[in-house]
Amino acid sequence: MQKRLQAKSFTVQQAFDISPNMRRVILTGEDIRHLPANSAGQYVKLLFTPAGSTDLSTLSEGQKPVLRTFTISEFDAEQGTLSLDFVKHQHKGDISPEQGGYACHWAMHTQPGEQISLGGPNTIQGLADGSDWVLIIGDMTALPSIQLKTTHLAANSQGYVVLALSSKQDLPALQLPAGVELITVIDGEHPGNALADKVAELRWPDGKPAIWCACEFSTMRAIRQHISQQDQFDRKACYISSYWKHGVTEDGHKVIKRDDQDSYNG
């Protein structure tokens, strides 16, 4: 395993729903003191055995753990806790490298006192500096990152936050500057690619935007195509990424994402 993903051990303190479609797991443990103070907003890798267990001692010699990536939504060094948020979904079939389902199944069934190993944390690209306005886009999987990024917006910031939610009740409490408009779309209430369509409807203000976007792969590509056609588009001031892809495990998505990025970069 890469040194930067050297596993650290944590204990489940609590697991509970924070909205109809989002579940939070709070972890604690001695290894928290080794994490940087700015860990909130960084990503970690959850480690599972191929069978879905968090007991890595059951791995056979040469067998590698299955990795799943999540953003630290809250970090409290004084209390010695970190929080991870999971989008709830129904996984059909067995937990396996081919079928996936590791992280959600664990989050839905884990109990206080259980152990899990994490690799990281590592940083996620933030909003570019020196912009005239901001455009932040994401679906449920990006909510932890977006919540933290919006807390650091300057009071005079202008722009948009565009979110795709599973329900109105899944909208987190965002403290947005007066000049930043919140726009939401609810999955299933609109035909087609609702998030990408909503982004395409936006009026672009004058000046240079800082863009941060994370969502499903096909949606990301549609948004990226639209944004790259705008006169103010500057690739250096953009972070546009997919966090997942319909019908594909994280391992499969990683390959597709890399190939897409290579093609996009030309």
C-alpha cells in the first residue's frame, strides 16, 4: 500500500441518519491525533476485505484490501472525532469486488465499538483564487465537500451553488453569502439530466468564474461540455470531476474516469 494511504485504525462512536438519504458515521481513536488540523474536507480511503469485512487481519498473504473514497465532513481534534457521510441506497446482491456495495452496507449496519481502517487523508482541490464569481455544482455525493467550501466563501462573493438532491429534506444548512444564489433540483422530478440542464440555464455574470463541480460521471461530462464552451472558461480555474458512475463500482469508475481525463486533456 502506498505510504500516503498507510492505514490508521478507528472505532465507530455513533452511526445515524442526518437526512432521509444521508447517513453519518462518527469515528474516534488514538490515530486521530496523527491527522492534520485541517482534515475536514480532505478525503480518506476506507479499507475492506473483498468479502466486505473491516477486519483486515483476515486478508490472506498478498491479498489487497478494497478501497472506498469518502470526504471527511467534520473533524474535531479536541473531541478526537471525525465524521463521514454516506448516501443511502439499496444494494442488490452480494458484497463483492464485482458488485460493490461495501461502504453503504457498512454504514447502514455498523455499530458503536466496531473497528475500521482508513488511509489518508489527502486534499481535494478547492476553488481557484482571484475569481470574480463562483459556480459550485454537485449531487448528494459531493455535499460534504460543498458544505465546507461554502463556509470559506468571502462575504462579498457572487455566483451560484447548484445541487441535485434526492429529496428536499436532504438539503443541508448552508451559510451562503447574500450574493450567492442556491439552486436545487430534486432527482426524479425532472426529465433528462436535471443537474446538467439546470447548469445550462444559468446566466453567466461578467468576469472570471471559479468553478468546482463533482457529481455522477455522465452528468459531469454534460456539464463540462457546456462550461467549456463559455467565453469565460479557464481550465486552470476549474475543478470538474466525477465521484461515481451509474452501474459501475468505484474500481471500474476509476478506470473510466482516468481514460476520460486522458482523452479530455488530449
